[in-house]
Amino acid sequence: MTVRKQIHLAVHVPGTDDTVRSDPRSGSPAEFASFVHLARTAERGLFDFLLVAEGLRLPEHKGRIHDLDVVGRPEPLTLLSALAAVTERLGLAAGACTAFHEPYELARRLATLDHLSGGRAAWNAVTSPDARTAENFRRLGHPDPAGPPEAPDSAGTVRDPLARATEFVQVARELWDSWTPDGTPRPFAHQGRHFDIAGEFTVPRAPQGHPVVIGSADSPQEREFAASAADVVLTRHGTPEESRALHADVKGRLAAYGRAPQDLRIMPGVSVVLGDTAAEAQERAATARRQRTSPRHAIVALERIWGVDLSAYDPDGPLPDIDPDPGSTLVRDRARAAELLAVAEKWRTLSREKGLSIRQTVIEASARQSFVGTPQAVADELGELVRTDAADGFVLIPHPTPGGLDEFVDRVVPLLQERGTFRTEYTGTTLRSHLGLPEPVWKG
């Protein structure tokens, strides 16, 4: 009997909103009931985990909160601790930035969540927040991906965020290992480039040894970090060819760290839009994109690339004929400023070739690659990508929240189960068992 490669599934609540608040199907972004519904739906669908992003600052533009971004975002670890009481098997993953936490306090909270949930905790180790986030922490700077590697300066700025993240994960694991498996605490001491701490950890060894660590792989440096330190990798969803190349690249780096391909799960973030026919699904997807891109949203998106005030432009009119200013304070991602001229030219070409307005260009250029079609077509595509090593699974970003996951669980999951590519029940109790990951060897 042929054993088919199994698909791993998770659901993600982003740190900024991907749901239009005016949509009557949307729940409150702050009420516990919304998260309970999403978590219980994911558990009913036998998903591996629910990931809640950190959202340390509300996105803004020219001093104004974005009209489609969430107004409020609960603290993930507190929220997930509460969800541990209303779920039984679902993994609970919290985003937490290595730039604005300290290893001791974060490792302690994650280990506590692992105990409260019976071994279901995970940590998405985020490395590069928005520059303005630093202001919430009284810092004069933030980790600059474009800067030269160096130790933190007097303002607390770290010029090599991935080096800090790598050492941060190392220290967290040293803390989790400072208790023996039989429950004996031992002193810890770590002296490195970014952290110099010593003492005694207050939480016994976690039920799954270490909480699962989740990383990203958008750049070569992040891929190296993922190969050395992560258990799960979140990626952007590209073409099948791009995804297979990324999958092979990251898995190929594992041997250098004494790891095997099965020690890491690679899961692109995706959206899914279903319909009874392909045409219906396409129309529903187009409607969702229009909802997410209001006229003001379109102008804001353009200003973040052009770096100039475009408020006088008509969102239903043509793109501006002026050149971008990558050095402007309106540019949100300063690390990518050098790329913005190329992005602007790409958008101009798209607009010119298809006769698109500003709003239409933003909708088409910024659309996340999605699975759009009938449940049967979506199940076929998901299975084929996993079978051909383009992914080990997928992280769904539902629209709207929290009910956007229900249709997938009701209509796609049963098809995957019928085809033998997805579990029909949880066979273990920990997140590591769901993901098929080995328990870390204790390094006392």
C-alpha cells in the first residue's frame, strides 16, 4: 500500500487586519468569542496550530490609522493561554519579536503556555518589525536589516537582527534545558554578543521539551536562520516552481546543522476562496480584493512606494507620472527603499498594458496568490503541491475572521481525508506530534 505524503494545515491571525470590518460576517478583533470560534473550527478541522501575530503597533500613514487595519489587537500569549482552556489538541502559536523582548521573560511565558496546554505551545520568532514600533519601547532606533553587523549601541539599536534572533533562540533553549527531564532545576549562564545573563529558570521543562519555534525564509539570511534554529518555516506563496526551489534550498541547508529534512516543516501562507463553480469562486475572490482595497487604501499603498503626497490624485484615475522618492519619510519599509523604483516601474507597466486605474492597479499588483476554485479543485492543487515537494503544508489566512475558515473545514478537509492526504483524527497530544517533529534531546 502506497503511503501518501500528509498535508499539514494551520491558520494565521495577522498582526494587521485582513478582514474588512464593514463585512457583516466579520467578528470583533478583540472579543474572546471571535478567537474561540476560530480556534474551535481549526480544531474541528484537525489543524496543527493557530498562529496569532503580535501586532505591536497599529499601522498608520501620515499620522492616521489605516482605515482597513484592525483597531486593537490582543496580546498573543495571554489570549492563547485562555484558548488553551477551551481547546484540547490544537497547537497554540504566538508571534513575538526578538527585538523587543528579552530571552528570560519570553522563554518563561512560552514554557508556561506549554504547561497550561499540555504541550501545544509554539513561538513565531519575528525579527524585523515596522520601524515605528520602536517608539512604543522608548528606543531611539530599531533593528536595521540594511545596517552593518555590530553590537547594540547606546540607544539599544541592534544592527544585525538575525544574529540577535539566532542567539535569542539559543538562549531560550538553554533556559528550557536548565531543568532536567526528571524535574531538577540547575543554574544557567549565557554570555554572548547580545545577551549576558545568569541565574535560575523558574519553570520546569516543558511537556514537549521545547515549544515549537517558527521562522521565516524570505531572504537567504532568514533561510539560514530557519535551517539552524526553526522547526517550522512560514513562507510566501509563489509559483510551484518558486516554491519547489525554496523548499529544496531550505531543506538542503539542514545537514550543515546536523538536521534531517523531516526535522523542519515548510508552510506557505495562503488564502482560499471557494465556489460551487470556478466562475463563482473567481467572482468571490474579486469581491474580497475590492473590499480590502478602498479608494483611500489605494492612495496609501501608492504613497508608500512613491514616497510623496498623492492625496490629490483620483483613485479611479491613472498612476502618477512623477518619479518615486525612496528617501521619503512616507516610505514604510526603508530597508527596501532601493527596490521601490523597480516596483513603481512594474506597476506603471501593469497599469499601461491593462488600462488600469490606481485602485485597479493596487488590487491586481498586491493580490496574495490564492487558491481559488471549487473544493475539489482546491483539494487537488493543495495535494499536488505537497506531493511534489513545493510545501509540507499551508497556513491559511481566512477572510473574513473568524468565520472564513468554516467553509474550508466543511468542504475541503473531507476531500483531503478521502484522498488519504490528511489525518482523520489527532494521533498525539502535543504540537510536535501533530507536525511529526522529534522531541529535542535534553542538553543539560
